[in-house]
Amino acid sequence: MHPPRSGEARGKAGGTGDQKPVAQADPFFSALRALGIHAGKPLDIADLQALLPRRREGATAKDFARAVERLGYRTRKMRGRRTHLRPPFLCLGAGGEAKALLLERRGDAFFLFDPATGKTRTEPHGDAPGDAEDILLLTPAPDRSETSMLRRLIGGRFRRVFFEILLASTMVNLFALATPLFVMTVYNKVIAQAALDTLNVLVIGMLTLYGFDAALRGIRGYIVSHTGARLDAILGGEAMRCVLNLPYRILETAPAGRMNERLRQIDAVRDFFAGSAPILLVDHLFILPFLAVLFFLSPPLGTIALIALPIFALLSFVLHRMQRGFYEDRFHALAARSSAYLESLRNALTVKSLGLEPEIERRFEEHVAATATTGFRAGNLTAIANAAGALLQQITALAIVFFGARLVIDGELSIGALVAANLLAMRALAPVRQTVAAWNQLQETRHAFRELAAFLKPAQQEASGIAPAPPAFAGSLRLEGLSFRYEPDAAPVLDRIQLELPKESIVAIVGPAGSGKSTLAKLLQGLYAPSEGRILIDETDIAHLSPAALHRQIGSVPQENQIFSGSVRDNLLFGLRGVPMKRAVTAAKFVGAHGFIQRLAKGYDTRLGENGQNLSAGQTQMICVARALVRNPKILLLDEATNALDPAAEKALLRKLRQTAKGHSILLLTNRLTPASIADYIALLVDGRIEGFGPRAEMIDVVRERLATLAKETSS
């Protein structure tokens, strides 16, 4: 939606929809689309662009794997012949390019899709490409619940890593058996027989073992740290994807502090897997082998260590019962503190203007006190657990020495065996004692898993409810019995709206504040779901369109203008790869923003502060309107999008919109009659109901009188 002479540039550059040829030329885009069609989940270009990152060099096999995982598949990369594999799977070339997507078997042949040509064909097993290259096997995921999401993200991707940690820990624990046996041999053989040559050999052997042990511990530590870094990246990316895919209603109403704290749970999960916890869990597997050796040396002393195990378990159980609600309380306290902090920053102007600093500080101190209290309770209980665990281990060691000494005196046990038994008992009990000491972290991680499981929900949008979007909308819009309530038992904000907006027309919906205009705008964008009724664009219910397909056709400028950190250029072309700068300049000139942008320090490369702090309200609004126009939407939705402009700038913009409306539909939501002056049709919205609709000439005086009456009623 640019001045007429920009049509040529628009045709060449394209908006979101103009990137279709580029998307189709990418083999991975083509393969993903073919997989969706074959699985009964057709994807249009907007869906593909939402699933696959739009890189200049094209998508990669890793990008494709992430995309199909979001569609409900598990992926596994492997080498070898594919004749024994069950389709679907993707054959990759030596450079990682997509060569063929094998969709199904048909007798002794494969039915495959060729991404290079975009065509399907049937080939015998031996003739299909991909024999000697990598294969990306695609398996439908049986369970997409929240817990399986975490299991898939962590367990599925790191199964091999956990095996490596288990293998390294096995060797480390086997080497740990050498020290007690070495000490026993020195006491019983070397000292008793003065066998210095034997001692030299034993020491050399132990030094060699210690060298291997140190190397294995270093490798194990590297694997654990690397796993933590990978987990941080994977969970962080997945969490952000899930945040962006949450319904707008949740994002709008959820406390910012709670959302922030849920994201911070990633740190707890990462610290758990990147710390000593995985090693501690593996060490539990070797309690029984150490006890077995201890029983072999002395059954009575082994019995003492065995009795200590259930006592440690009982201590852990008691701690679990006592700490059950601590982390839930701490989470809520941290969320409240975070919300208070963000609110203070967001409302800094009001705080400074009204001198509210003392009150804000007092309220924040209350949240800090609540956080400190919950942290103290958990930390204090952990300190008690550490002391109790250490005491129990010391009592166990004392009991072994006490009864072992009696066995030595009675000649039933050697001194070397007593020392070795004590070392083995401490080694066997060490993981259990460390578990008691680390119970604080275990509980925190358990709570973090629960919060992340509720957060990392699979996409609610199922392909069965999504219809492929038409190539292009004509722009007609119809509302059928549209009603909306924020709560099921609340009064309707919009009540049974019946409205039909012709294509290629400008329609103004005029109403006072609180009449439901912004709510209607959010419904039209698919951000809210209607409580009753339907919204149809060209006879297609928008409930059956994917968000990407819908937003490709509808451009919106919300009432609350929002700017992203970055340059002016970044804001105008945000999310549009490959669109030339000329397109952004044309849009800026169209809305009247080009002049003030040129006067900025670096023009279009000027960095804007967070939410456009270094711009006036009118300048911010111009950039937001230009950002919507540069996408060349079929339907343009403007919610009070000119209220921050001065009269001259508003009049100029409205005049240009009137001149270039052909081929597009424009919906103006406003509480003033000035924007409605360019409309073909005007609808009057009052208290969620349409009180009138018709041509501008018929409605303008009716609306003016009704708004004046409402203003008098409000003032009285």
C-alpha cells in the first residue's frame, strides 16, 4: 500500500507474500511442504516461513529437523543404506543438502519427492538417491504432552551423552576400588613382610591408575559442562518459541514477573545437568558394588553400612516432606518481586512525576523480605540436612572402627581389611550423603521441571483444524453474530455484531472509549477467539487459518505503538529478509516520516532506544504505520493509528490512504470523526453493539450527534 509509482518496486521486491518464489526454491522448504501434504498437514508459505528461518544462504538440515519436530516428528540422523528403513526419511547429500524425501514404500519401490524439481516419482530401491549419504529418519512422536516435551528435548537429544557420562563414571568408580585394596595390601603384605619391591610396583600401578582417573574425570567434566551449554541453548530457544506461540490473551494477562521467573527455571535445569548432579545420580548405581566388596571383606561391617542406608533414605524423605512447599512459595515470592521491579521501571515517569519513590521502595522492600524469608527457610533446612548427613556418616565410620577393632582383636579381621572396609563404607555412603546435602538443589530442579513442563507446551494448533490459505485474499470481511467475553460469566464486550465490509473499501468503525474497538481489532487479527460467531475473510473463517497465513494478509497498527531495540531500518524491515531498503524508504515517505528520519544522527541507521525512547509519540506512530505498510497487506487495520499525529500530518496521511486504497481494504477504528472523513462506510459501535452502518454521507451526521450525546452523558 504505497504511492502508485512504487508499484514496480513492490512487484519486484514483494512483501511477505512476495517471498514465495524464494521459499519454493529452497529444497528444505519444498521438502517440508511435501511432508506436510503427505501427512495431511498442508502448509502454506507463511507457515513454512514461520517454521524455517529465512537465511540468505538457505535453510539447513538442522533447521529442517527443528521444523519437523514442531510438526510432531522425532528425528535421528544416521548413515548407511536406507532399503531397510521405514519412510518417511530425508536423504542428504555430502554437503548436507536435501536430495530426496522418501515418503512411503510401494512394493519394491519408494515413492519419493525430489526437492530440486518439486516433483514426486516412484523409484526402485536401488535407484533412489541417498545410499551412501546421511539419512534423517522421521518418526511420528507418540506423545506430545508437556512432560514428554521435556523428555524429548533432554532425554532424546542427550541419550548418547548420558551413556558417555555413565561409561566414564563406571571407570572412575572401578578405579576407586583400587585405593582400599592398595591400602589393605600395604598393611597386610608390604609392612608385615617388609616387601619394598612390592611396594614400589604397587605405587607405580596406583600412579598409573590415578593418571587415568584424572583424565577420565576431566573428560567427564567436559562432557557435563558441554551438555549444560547445549541444554541452555536448546531449552532457551524452545522456551522463547513457546512464549511467542502462547495465545495473546495469556501474554496480555500473565504477570511479567511470573513469566520471567518461569524462563529463569532454565538456569536451574542447566545448573543441575551441568553440575555434579548427573555424576551423583550415576554414582548411586555403584553403591551396591562397593557394598558387595565390603561384605566380601567383612559381613558384619558390611551390615553396619547397609543399616545406614535406610537411615539416610529416611532423612531424605523427612527433608522432602519439610521442603514440599518451600520452592512453590519462593517461586511466587520471586515472581512478585520481579513484577514489582519491572512495574517500577515501566512506570518510572509516573513515579518521578508524583514523587512516589518512597512508596515504591517500601512496597519493593516487602517483596524482598518475602523472598529473603523463603530463601532463608530453604537454606536453613539445607544446613540442617548437611549437618545431619555428616553426623550420620561419622557415626557410621565410628561404628565400623569400633566393631572392626573388636574383630581384629579376635583375629577375625586384619588391620588392612579394617582400613579398607572403612574406606569402602565411606565411598558407598558418599552418594547418599551428598544427595541429602544436595536435596535443596534437587527440590529446586524438580520445581523447575514442573514449571517448565507447564511452560513448554506443544503448539495447540493442529493441522486438522488449519485449512491452507488461498493464494491471495480479495479483502472482503464479514462478521457473523460476533460476541466476545473475557470470562464465561462476564458481560459481553462485543455483542452479536453483524457486519459486512466490501473489498477494496475504507470502513471506519467509530465509537467512544470503552466501546470495544480495540477488542474487535484483536479478534480480527486472531489474537482473541470469539465467544460466539465467526469472522470470515473471503468466505474463509479465520479460525481455520494459521496465524502466519492470517498475519501475512492483515497488516495492523495497534493503539499502543511499540518499537523494537535497533535501528530505524531494522524496525521498518523487521522480519522481512531480502526486501530492499528502497521499499522501506517508500513507506516512510508515504507516511511523512522520511523527513525527520533523515534529520536523525545516522538517518535510517540511527539506533532507537528501547520502545523508541528517543522519538516523540507522533514519530513513533509514523514508523509503526510505515512498518505495517511496507508489508503490503491486503487488509490494513488501523486502531487509533493517527491520534498522535499533528493535524497537518494526519490530514496528509489520510489523503494518501484515500488515494491508494484501490486493491486493498482499510479498516479504521477511531473515536474521532477526522479519520472517518476518508471512509466509504461508517459503523457506529457503542457498548459492544453496532448501532448503525452505512455510506459515509448517510452516517456522518448520525455519528456526530450520537457521540455528542454520549459525551454529555459522560460529563454529567
